[in-house]
Amino acid sequence: VTVPPTPGMPPGPPGHGGRGWPVASLDPIGRARVLAATVPSAAWTEGVLDAPYDATWAWVSDLERSVPLFDTDVRRLRVTSRSDEADALRLRVVATSFGIPVPFDVRLEDGFCLMRAVARIFLVVMAAVPEDGGQRTRFFHMEAVPLPGTASVRRRLQRAVEADFANLSRIAADL
Amino acid sequence: VGVEQLVRAAQRGDPAAMDALVRALAPYVGRICGAIALERGDDAMQETFIAVLRNVRALREPAALHGWVRRIAVREAVRAASGTATPFPAGVEPPPLDPVDVASALDVRTVLASLAPEHRAVLVLRDIDGLSEREVAGVLGVPEGTVKSRLHRARAAFARRWGQ
């Protein structure tokens, strides 16, 4: 919980519109946890990578390079279009998995990446926040088949995200 | 994309819309959860959004989103705050505060922390959200008289602090 500064406006008593009152926040990992708790079949893993946050997220954000290295189900990923929004980068990417090219819409922010298959059959979420003053990185990785009746695939997805996280941990050690 | 469209898409289970709805509602939910749950505000906010997205299909009229989310946020914030040690239980008048320096006297958080979560909820809904006492009673599911007495106690605590 943080108390946002209001320049020139000291905190006021009730009746002053709540200026200076404590405001809660939801960091990128909180957002990812909300999706993990509400999207059908979501499998996820969360842990701390032994690498600085800035270096880790810069590496992860380079999706063409990073995803094929840590996700063994993805052989190749290509960015086919990109556009800047006020608070995010929007990408269209094509990930080749088991020989099949799958287009994804991507929302990429500082510490948060949501990749949704255009056909809406697959979802990937990655989120990160600084740990230990930014010297390490708390990382959250989630995959899901966001369709009703897909709970049975969760175990398979869980193995996949845990394998991905293990790969990330090894890679992070060299960042 | 309007909030109404986001609600419809979230009801269809679109994860991107679910996340967009969370981002759209975060400033409002953050104010409610922060003021009521204090240091547990972040947890309350996360639980609020889990409850919102799990139940969003039950929201028949997207125009009612704001009030519906408000009820959930207040409930989750009071629940989160009640899980911690509360200095003074609801209905018990907090003792006079010790004299403090000017900086501390302006510390809203200090005063809020001296109140029970239920009293903080009344303050938030009345003074941040601008609801009438009757509307506050409806959100909290308590009689209007209870709202009046809680509001009186909460404001008295602030008045003592600011009156020094």
C-alpha cells in the first residue's frame, strides 16, 4: 500500500475527497495471479530468479530471442507487427509450435506480458517484479487453454510451465 | 473500448478483456481497499478482482458494474482488515489520541488505523465515494442508523486529531 504524494495538497480530513488516503495497488504479479485464479485450466508457477530485474525483463521482452530458448514447445517466434500504445506495446507474433505456426496478439508492458492466441485457444502470461531492491526478480509464468471444459489439460500445462521456469532459472544465472 | 464492451467480453471468458477490466477498475478499487484494509490493501485488491472475474457472468447489466464492484471491494477489504489485529472493535469508542506533532497529526493513516474496518468502510463510501447515508447502508447491509453512528465516531476521531 502506498500513499501517493499530492503536491501542494496536504492530506485532509474526511469531506476533502480522500486526498492523502492510503491507496492499494496491484503489481504485475498480482494481475497475473488474478488471471491464474479465474481463467479455466490455468497452470502457473512463481519463484525468484537470481538475476537483476532490469536485465531479466529486458531479456524476456525480446520475445523472438527469449521464448524459443526457455519454452521447449516453441521452436521459433517472429514479430510480424507492432504498435505503441500509451502504456503498452502491442505486437502480433507467430509462434511455431510442433510445426504449426500459431498467431498471437501480445500486450507487453514493463513487467507484464499477455500473449493470447488469435484463435483464443491458448494464453500465456509472464509477469515480473523486482525483488531484493532489484537485485533479483520475482517471476510468474502461466499458460492456459482459456475455454470452458479444459480442466483436463491443466496437468500437461503445469509440467510445461515448470519446465519453462527451470530453463529460465538456468538462463537467468548468466544474465 | 468502453467498459460495457469489456464486461461483455470478460463474460465470454476473454482473458485480454478480463485483464483490461482489472486495469480499468484498479484506481477505484485501490482507493477503497487502501483506505479500509490499510497494509492489507494489496491483498484485498487481489481478492476483489478474483471475486469480480469469477462472478462477472452473473452481472446482467454492465451499467451496474461500478456499484457491484464497490460491494465486493468493501466486503473483501473489511474481511482482509478483520484478519489483522484491529486496535478498537466496531462499536467501541477509541480513546483520545495522545498529543502528537503537526506532521503526525496530518497522518490520515494513523487516524484510519485507530478505527475498526467497518468504520473505515463507512468513511470511504461517504467521503471518498460520495454516497448518501442511505446508499452506504445499502452497500454494507446495515441500518441507516448504524451508518450514522459509525460515521459520527469516525469523524470524531479525525476531528480530535485535526483539532489539536
